[in-house]
Amino acid sequence: MNAMRWGIGAVGLACLGWVAPAVGQAVEPEAVPGGSADPLAETTDLAEDDAGFRVGRVMEHEGVLEEGEFLDLYELPVERGHHLIVNLRTLAFDGYVSVVSPSGEVTGNDDWNLTNTHSHVHLIAEEAGVWRVRVAGFDIHQHGPYRVDLFTGPESPDGSKPPLTERGMLAEGDDEVPGAPGRYMDRYPIVAEAGEHLTIDLTSQVFDTVVILERDATGERWENDDFQSRQDLSHLSVTLPEAGAYTLTVTSFNPKEVGAYDLVVQRGTPPPKPVADHREEHEGTLAAGDDQRDDGAYIDRYPIDGQAGEEVTIDLHSRAFDTFLVLRQDGNGSAVWENDDIAAGNTNHSQIAVTLPADGRYIIEAGSYDRGETGAYELTVSRIAPRETELIEGVLVDGDATHRRGELIDWIDLPTEPGQVVEVFLNSEDFDTYLILQTPTGATLENDDYEGDSSRSHAVLTIERPGVHRVGVTTFEPGMAGAYTVDVRITAAPDPRAQRDSTLLAHGDNVRGDLAYGDVQTDRGTLADRYSFDAQAGQRVVIDLTSSAFDTFLELTLPDGQRLHNDDFDGSGHSRLSFDVEQSGPYRLTATSFGPGQIGDYRLGLQVLQRADVPIPEVPGRRVHGLFIGISDYGGFGDLPFCVEDATRLHDSLRDKFGMQPDDAILLTNQKATMQAVEDALHQIAQRASADDVVVVFYSGHGGQQPIEQHTAQDPDAKDETLVLIDGEMTDDAFSELMDEMQAGTQLVILDSCFAGGFAKDVISAPGRMGLFSSEEDVLSMVAARFQAGGYLAMFIDEAFGDRREDADLNSDRMITALELSHYVSARYQEVLVQPKPIDQYLETDEVNPGVNLGFQKLVADRGGVSPNHVLFRW
């Protein structure tokens, strides 16, 4: 964990305002009215192609930046107050574009919208004169062909304002959100016009993001936490109601979360909203003798003739009964959309919004949720005709950018909104077509021959995140060229099919259910039923979902919004969640399948037990002894979230999964974790642990460093690493001496703290001993607050010993070896603690801070005292 007086992690200056804008919307040269797109100077290897781009090749030794990257240079006269837009695309290397003002200020961009094939700068010039545009590779030795488009003029080509961009840092000492102690925040003022549209994206790989926009005069507020269930992304799309001052707040979901973030605010006109060109209103009455659904509820039917791509919104209102709405494609029983309640608790309003998949007749069923209900209702049907296709014509010619094997390729930017569906057709009579749809993160959907026709390609993509999506037009083989057309259709995506009422469960309930078409859909596209139950802190909850019809999957949302899930507990037809309740309140449960389209019967069981009623399992193998230390409360100075929870969870996992007896476990948290208490605990364990036993020593809290008089083999940096206990610091040497008293045949040391890797040379010095340490000896360890954990190592260890121990057991022999545990934790580090590439905000200090780049934190695993196949635990 980051420390204040011991090691400073995830800290930095609070953001005081906007930095110079660095990124903007892509601009194609043929769409630029007026201005200048002609640089005054270009290097010898540059030429202009027929599309109006400046085309160049970064070659070795043409020029270099400070770090040795190859460089091409352009110069451009820019007037004060004018827009300067630079758009760089390349598939040959990871491009980096930077702009240097006449006074020497540098503004740069690496990956526009998180894709390394596109870099972009859009700014308003604060001074007149000759500006320099530098095109380079992000890393040294990169070179190859690229395209760069330069524009300057008094008005942006699309009328938009340049985006506001900020790479900032939440840090201890920042202001806190009013009424939410410990939630640090940065604030940015915005002066806007009435009707102006803001698109705000906040991302962080370190904390769970929250973005808030408030109107200063009235306090009107817009807020987003997890956009599309992503904890690392918050997104707002707001058309401002009035001119005036607004305040944008960047904060975290959980207290004490700190670290780097990226904020982009795009400003422009509101996106157009389609207007219904056909609207029907019906008044009806459900009555005895009406037609009935299969479950016996009364319904009235309304047929409509629809077109493929037509957007239909159906609303059913009634004050007399609980409404239930169904839309069926006539003659196609599998195409069914249903909705019960448009929102939780609103039982008198049902709504279906869908883009029709095909031409033909559709049947609307207006009915009640339960059988026997009758009464008056109102039905409204709004219809928007299919959008006209956008036809784009182009030509692949020599000099275009090239793809993987040298195929010519043109790229087309698509402005999109999350939730839309993009359908693209590529046609050519001159070459064998190949179509690429690329997301802002660089992922691609590709198609060669559509329905066996080599002159036609086709792709469909549902937009899942904000940012520029791109269409790549290319050929199946190199050496092809010619004319082509691209048909693009963008439509609204259908809403999830249903929002059924959740079923309330109680202890001992064992219910039968059925996944069926028309059930609510999860964000993974699977059909699901929803349940809820109440639990109190200190209880134990066990949930079992079984089915012989589909691969089960359980998902649970805790009162604070945290999610737990389980796929295969002991086979694909059995999922289980078992945990100790730490938060009193309502729990929301989703019973679903692992893959989409799976249906069938299932059984769901719930047990809510008092902790004392939960038996400790009889586990074969050696006796387990444990010392678990977690310190969150340092008396207000450098407090850390969730460290106590780390120690408690690991204590409970070893007790519940591997039979550790209460008398063999010592749990020291907060004020109990004194120097003397830790020494006494290690002495006690050393006295009772035999050569047949296993000892686990776990620590989650601050770590520090102390200078020593001279270099030693264990400490060549002349520093002792320390565990920062509540009343002092225990050095690695002192800790090693205490561990050397142990006679246990297996000893596992797990330290999650700053500089923890420095303990490895001192502690792992005896047979039977291994260690896992959260970071290298000169690297800070980050709080994993967005996962409700004090540290990442603590979280991964708890997974390996708890609900994911079957994943850690690579050969499924019901044993975890030293190699298996190291492999599992290392793989989780590589999966979670990543950053696409080093960023340009590295802090040059003696301690490496993963707060600016999670990839800096690496696991240190030392199995020096054990063999790879040494068994740690069995069950």
C-alpha cells in the first residue's frame, strides 16, 4: 500500500484547471472548407496523393527526438486564435504526433481513442507564428509509411469547439466530495452556451471512476459511475439547458482511491434525434372472454406491417392492472420481445423499443402480468422509418496506406453513439473486397466474401463504448486496386427484452425456474431471471444454481454495488456463491447461463446461516497455522482502505476451505497489530507448529524503507525494508529472525505492502519456505480499491484459496502446489495490472509509482525453499 511518510504511491499535484487541449475530432481534408492544408516545408521523401493528404515515410536517420525516435518535421504558419488540427494515421508503426508552438510549448498525442494507428491534435493557437508539426514513432527504431492531414483556419471544419483534455491525478490531500469523506476529487469549471452538447469520458486503470456535472446557479446535476458496467469508464452525454457556469467533478466511487486518470470533454451541437413519422394511439379494455396467453392472462392483439430497420416504440399504460407487453414476428416464433415493468416498481407501464429485423407482419399483445386481471388501458405505437443508407464512393490507388501484407487500404471514420448498431456493405467490380470494422480500442470485426460473393463484404457491429469507430476498405490479396462503394446504416439498438419483477427469497428457499426467450437480458447477452434477498453482517450466505439444460452462471450485486460471480463450481451445470456477509442490506441475484441463447429448467437454493452454525470442513492433509495482519486505521495519518478486510477474508478462506481451526489462527487488525503482538504471535506459532504442518503469515498495510550503515548481500541498496505496524516498523532482518524459529515443514509468507520485494532476500532463507510479495523492492504497491481490496496480491491470493481455487489447481488433482499458486497469482497480475504502454507522465524519483502506470507493479515470487511441486494445500 502507498505510504505517506514511508513511501508515496499514487500521489501528485491536484489538477488546477485545463491544460492545453491535446486531442480532437478527426478531420478529413475533403471536408475542410477554407483554411490552409499546405505545409511550408516537408522532408525529401514526402509527396501529395490524390486525396489531398500529405503522405510521408518515417525513415531511419531522417531526424530524431530526444529519446532517439525517428522524426519527420512540418512547418505551418498559424494565426493567433485559429484552429490547428493534425490528423496522423499509420498501420506500419505506433504513431506519435506533437505540435511545437513558436515559443517552444509542446502538445502531443499518442493513441487517439486508445488505438495506436491514429494520433490526433486539435488546439486553438495562443500565439501567431510558425508552428512545427513532428511525426514520429512512439518507440525508437519504428518507421514506415503514414498519412498526415494538417489544417488551420478561423473556424473548425465541423463547427465544434476543441476538446478539453486532462491527464490528472487523484491524490491524498485533494479536496473531498461534500458529504462523502475520503472521496477525493478534482474540479474543472466550464462556461457553456444554452443548447451546447457535452460528451464527457473519464477513464482510469487505477480506481473506479465517477464523473459529475453540476450547473452552478441551480445545482442541477448529472452523474455517471460505471458506463456499461465498466468500473474504469464513466461517460456523460448532456445537452445543457441554459447558458452559464458549470462545474465538472472527477472522483472515485470508493473512499481513499487515488491514482492517474484521463479526462476528455468534447463540445458541440446536440446529436439529431429522429422524429416519429407515424404514431398510433389505441384505447382498449381487458375483459373475461378475451384471448389468453399460454399462462392464462388476458390479451388484446394488434397487427402492424413493418420494414427491416424500422424503429418501433410501443407503450402500454393502465391504472387497472399490472401491464405486460409482447411483440412477436408473425410466422417466426423465436423472434419475441417482452416487457413487464419499464422500471422497477412501475407496474402500470410497459415499453418495448426495437429495430425491426425484417420486413413482414408483427403482432402486438397488450395484456396483464397475472391471469384474471381486467380493466382499461392505453396503447401507443410510434414508428420511425428505416434510415436512408449513406453511400460513400472511393478508389484504392497506389500511394494509399497499406495493410498487413501490403494490401492498399482506405479508412473511413464513423461518428457513433453507444447502443447503436452499425451495418456496413462494401462493393467493388474491380477487386476482391475485404472489410474491416475497428473499435476505438483497436479490436476488429472482419469479413471477406458476403454470401459467397467475392465482390461484396458485410459486417454488423453493436457499439459498446464512446469514441470514433473506423471502416477499413481493402483487398483480399496485395496488388489489387480500383473503385468501390460503401453503404453504411446506423440504427438504434433494441432495448433488453424484458424487465421482470424480481422474486424475493428467504433462507431455505429452493425454487424451480425456467430460462426462456423473452426473459431479461444481461449485459453479456444471456437470458436471466432476477431475485433478491436480505442479509445481515456476520451471517454466511450460500447460493446454489443447478441445471441439466444449460451451463449455469450466478451473479450477485452487493448493497454497495460490488459484484460477485461464479461459473462452474463443480461442473458446468452447478454454480455456487459462498461468502461471509460484511454489509447488511438487500442483495440482488441474477440466475443466468454462461453463454447466450441457452434456455431450460433450473433449481435455485438459498441458505442464510449464522456464522456459528457453519461447520468447519474436515480437510485431509497437514494442520494449518496462520497469522493474518491487516491495518487500515493508522490513527488518521496515512489510513488505508480495505486492509483489515484483506486479512479477514484470507483468514476465513483458510478456515472454510482448508480446515484451519480457530485455535490455530491469529488475526491482528488495526490497533491490535503492535510490534509486541506480532512477535508474540510468531513465537506462539513457532512453538506449536510441527514439521508436518503448514504456516501462513500474511500482512496487508504500509511498507517502508530505512537506510543502513553499509551494503550487505541481502541489502545491496543499503536499505532495510519494513512492515509499518501500529506502533513501529519491523525490519526485514527482524522478521527473518522470527521466521527462523519456525519448524513447520511448509511456510508461506505473503506480504502486500510497498517495497515488499525487499523482504525476499532476507526471509526466503530456509528449506520449506516460499514467499509472494506484492511489488519489487523499489516499487510502491497500489490499493485495489475498485475491487474492494487493500491490495492486488491480497485479492488474488484470496481468489486462489477461496472461490477460484479450482482455477488455481491446474491439473485438477485437488491440491495447490507452490508452482500452481505462483502461476495463478502471476497470471492475474498480467491480466489486471496492465497499461497499454508507458505513458509520458513517469515520475523520476527513487520510488517507482504505479499510480501513473499500473504496469510498473510486478509480482515477486520466491520459491527458493521449496520445489515447484511442493504441495501447499489439499482438499
